[in-house]
Amino acid sequence: MGMSRNTKINGLLLLLVAALAVLPIALGMGEGKEEPFTGADAQAETAITELKPDYEPWFSPLYEPPSGEVESALFALQAALGAGVLAYYFGVRKGRRQGAALAAAAGAPDTAGASDTAAAES
Amino acid sequence: MHIAEGFLPPLHAVAWGAASAPFVVHGVRALTREVKANPESTLLLGASGAFTFVLSALKIPSVTGSCSHPTGTGLGAILFRPPIMAVLGTITLLFQALLLAHGGLTTLGANVFSMAIAGPWAGYGVYLLLKRFDVPLMVTVFFGAFVADLVTYCVTSVQLALAFPDPGTGFLGALAKFGGIFAVTQIPLAVSEGLLTVLVMRLLMQSSKSDLVRLGVAKLSGRSGQGERKAAV
């Protein structure tokens, strides 16, 4: 009926991940901080200057995004590249599976992709 | 979250670089061997690298009121063994150091050691250990990915505590400080990474069972092998 058990479990996993990301904000866990939800790396830099006030970073990045907007655009690009390759992978595998299933239905029951097709049905 | 550019003293930067280099060289060899021996692995290798790309770009809020990102290295470590993750993790770190000013070139050795070496090996170790006790596959995958993620940031904390010991309480005092920033923040994120890795592994079980069997991750007659048994009858 509607979604398979498999799809439901996958959806539940995604929901849990989303909840884990939203809860700290919803519960106001950044309250009382001067700047809530900044990066842990920036906080580490502050901790370093507390531990060793005379420490000077001796090298600076060769290229630095000119603004926070450009930086988040580049982070989004990184995620998009990764998501694109992952989607391509699963698309190719699905196409192969469907091709094998079509070939099997057309009267060639012992095709190479049969084991994957069978696994997907379980 | 990696150690920022210039934030490790030169001696430490060089030492961590020297510690990481052999692992990366060995990883490049393992990667070329895998691609030569199993050309059909190439696509799944790409997908493993892509998973690290996605996860390490997602800065997620945490219970400490700060943000950090997962690593995505557990999946590839479980599928292809840790040496290959040393390469895929280094590529991700280089991308972030060069284009995003996140992490850095002088801290690359230390960041590679934590994210691309220590994390994957720890996660893989836990995965193997649980597997030996016949724990269900998805539980081993969850804890493998969880540990790979968390250990990465514990190592980052150790690296910073070694470089910047507390004037009063020494290494341990600094470790508590950096651990509070990195490791505690990372706990819910490591849970998220475990769940996402389980999700991808479930999708792989559906779409690429034969690859998982060849890589020794799944068994043909395993828990979800009923389909094959039916097919065999």
C-alpha cells in the first residue's frame, strides 16, 4: 500500500538526520553565546589565542572567498558535485537493473544482472 | 571542521605531514591496484568519494551551540578498506583548502592524518570487530561510520593540544578545552553520519548487491539474500 517498507525505513532515517540538525536550534542551544552556531574551527582559533596570546598564524590561505556569500556558494558547489556523482551512480545502477529485467522478461532468464535484480526484490 | 591555515606551528605541521605522507602514497598504490584489478569498481569508488564530498560540505548545528560537519569517510573505508580513503579524503581536504579557505595547506598533513587516516582506520576496525561477532550488517555500518567521524575530531583535539598545551594544566587541560569544542560538538553529527551511511548502504544493497558481495561487505546468503535464494530454487 503506497510506500514499501524499504522506502519507509529510508524516509525515517532521513527524518532522524533532519531532526538531529534542527533540534539544537529549536531548543535554543546557541542562546547565551555571543555568536550562536559559528564553526567549531573558529572557536578553536579563539581557544588558541587564549592559550597562547602571542601566537600568530604564519601562513594565510592562497585564495580566500571574498565574502560569506561566495564561501557558502562554494560549499554548496562542493555538496552539489558530490550529490551529482552519487545520483549518477544510482541512476546507472537502476538503468542496468531495469535493462536486465527487460531482457529477462523478453525471454532470457539467465542474464548477468539477475542477482542484483533479485536482491532488489527482496 | 579542520585546523585552519597557519594554526599549527611549523614543526608540528611538518611532523604531521611526514606522518601522513606514507599512508597517502600507499593509498594511491592501493587505489590504482583496485582500479586495474576491478575496473567495475571505478564507479563505486567515485560514489564513495562523492559521499565524502557531500558530507564534509554540510555544516550542521550541534548541541554545543556551534556548527561542524561530518566526514563521510566511514563508507569508503568499509567498502574499499582505509588506504583508499587516505586518497579520497586528501582530495576532499585539498579542494576545501584551495577553494574554500577551509583547513589549509600548512595544516593539510594534520587534517589528512585525522580525517583520511585515523578516522577511517578506527571506523574500519570497529566495523570488522562487530562483524566478527555476527552483528547485523547495518549495525556494523552505523558504528563504523559513527566511530570514523568521532575519532577524526578526537584526533584533531589531540593535535591542537599537543601544539598548544595549557600554560597551567598542560596537555590534558588543553585536550579538555579542544575536546569540548570539537569532539562534543561532533557527537550528534557522528550519529547523523552513521544514519546517512546506513541509508546509502541500504541503497547499495538494493542496487549493487553483487559489488558488495565481491568486496566482502555483503554475503550472498545473508539477511537480505532471500531474493537470491528464491531465484536459485
